[in-house]
Amino acid sequence: MIELCNSTDVVEGEILRRDVEGFPAVALTRHEGQIFVFPDTCPHAEESLSEGWVEDGRVVCGVHFAEFELGSGEVHNRPAGCPNLTFFTCEDRDGKVFARLKEEA
Ligand code: FES
């Protein structure tokens, strides 16, 4: 697993972007105390999800207003061809957030 940041950096309702060498950028958020890690780039286009926001337990794309459910990744209000969002396995270990990222293809 790769260390991303301190757990306290991940604030309820906000999206934090992290650039990790050798991997596509990732985004983190916290909802009801739980941390979620997902690709910063939307699965259907090149928009950055960290420039969107979190609302009602969903990550919202600030460009197309697609909404991805935190946890399941199920997409609502999708633009054509937009699949569900995939979340990375993550852990809060001794005050640090770690995630199992996928290497760049
Ligand atoms: S870039 Fe995919 S929903 Fe906006």
C-alpha cells in the first residue's frame, strides 16, 4: 500500500487531491467518518473530480454534474458513456492514510 497523507488532512465533505509518483492522481474524501480514495480523473473524461464536490454521500463532477456514490461508485445523472467510479482499498493506519493504487498503464 502507498502512503498518501495524514488522516487529519482528509476533512469531512471536502475533496483532497494527491499526486503520487508513478500513479495517476488520486482524490480522497471523508464521509460519516470513513475515508474514501478514488481516481482523481473521472472514468469517462479528463475532468478532475477534486474540482467537484461532495453532496449527500456522493462525489459530484463539477463539469457534468454526474454523481458517484461513495463506496459503491454507482453513477447517477450520467453523461453518455460514463461508467461507475472505482474506489481503491484504503486504510487509516496510525494517523496516515494508505491505499492500494493501480499502476499507470
Ligand atoms: S468528466 Fe465524467 S462526469 Fe464529468
